[in-house]
Amino acid sequence: MILIKLGGSIITDKTQYRTFRKDTVARLCREIGDSEVGTMIVHGAGSFGHVLAKKYSLQNGFTYYDQVAAAARVQYDVRELDSMIINELLNEGIPAVSVPPGSCFVMDDGKIVANDTEAIEALASVGIMPVIFGDVIMDRKKGFGICSGDQLMEVMCDLFKPTAVVFVSDIDGLYDKDPKTHPDAKLITEVTAENLKKIDSESSVDDVTGGVYSKMEAMLRMSTADRECILVNGSVPGRLCSLLKGEKVTCTTARGGLK
Ligand code: IPE
């Protein structure tokens, strides 16, 4: 089974509140179906989550009363996003079911407590795809907090031991600098514990590279000696399908674990 995260930047327009990229999601679901590979999907919140979460500082936990309505609204919005994605999966004949993370997990100071996985495992055991997503969920210490799709990828990875992990985004992979502001930015095709060390020493004051560093770290954490973790551009038609079928495509591949 290949574990896939559909990132918020590919499934929504992150700059506009609640903008669903229906055609792109329909195409990606078709590519997943056409690949005929067993998959499991996690997705981000994009502009259905980040816009209000930022406005009301939900990532800081419960600190003032107006956040309560915002937290409820974000939960509603990301469920709507999830329903639209599930609909596209069902249209492709993929039996998918929504699993809002706040209905089975809590967090403890920002860390997911994944004690109760029985319902998720039961769905998978009969061939139903549990689809979990970035959301606002309750936190033992902070009241509530942001549970990201990336954190959930790590939980699903531990639980289902996929053969590969794929992050679908709107960029070709990780770059050594921000490609939008640095035309000479180079694509990092391979991420290992060794080249992570290099990025670290060159980048202590650079925010953008710091961002790359933490992404590389998360990708390496999910990779092992025999499980690659890949970042691929889902806005190029056919690329995800080719990757899932084992063909060589432009991407960033993490391998070998964090060590
Ligand atoms: C964020 O989830 C959840 C909320 C803001 C509620 P993610 O961090 O996984 O979402 P994307 O992929 O960045 O949009």
C-alpha cells in the first residue's frame, strides 16, 4: 500500500478562503484509480483551514473566547472539503470514508495521542479507505490545536506500514532555496541523512531553507531502508499516476531514514 498526502496547495487555492480545486482533485483521484495500486489518502486543509486558523491564532490553543466559534467553523469547513474529496474518490470507484481526526484522537501539547485506532483499522480490514485530514482537534494541555495532515501521515505510517509514502504538492520537489524568489534554486532530487546535515550547516539564519530542512527531516522520519518518501508535483497531469506505477518522474526522494 502507498500512503499519499494530497497537500492543501494542490487541492485548494491557499490564498482564497474555501477555494476547492475540483478539476485537479478529480484528475488526481482518476490517476490514483488508474494506477491500480493500493493506496490510502490523507489530505491537508488548504484554504478551508489555514485562513481562519491564522486569523484566530488557533495554533496557539484556546486563549480567547472568539476562537471557539472559529474552531467550530474550521471543523465544519474542512469536513466540507473532505466530503468533496471523498465524492471524487467514490466517482472513481474507490470506496472511501471520512474519518475526522477529532473523532478518534486528541493531542497532548501538540502531539497526537493515537491510542484508539480500532475504527480506522476495521475500515481498512474490509477494504474501505479511511480518509483522514488536517483539522482543529482537542488538546489536553492547550484546549484545542491544529492537527496537521503531515502529523497524521506519521500516525498512518506507523499504523499501516506502507511500502512508500508520497506527498503531492504544487512544486516539482524540494529546492535548496525558494524557487519563487531565487531563479538559480536547484531541485534536491535525493534527501538522505547526509545531505540533511549539509542543509543544516548552511541555513541557520535562512527561514526558507529552514522550512526545507524541517520538510526533509519529516520525509526522512517516514523513510526507512526499504521505504522511500517522495514529494511530487500533482499539477503536472499524469505525473502522480506514473510515479505510483513505478516509473521515473521528476520529484524529491527521501531514503534511508533519519538515523
Ligand atoms: C492544516 O493541515 C489543518 C488546519 C489548518 C486546520 P495541513 O497543514 O496538513 O494542511 P495543508 O496541507 O498545509 O493545507
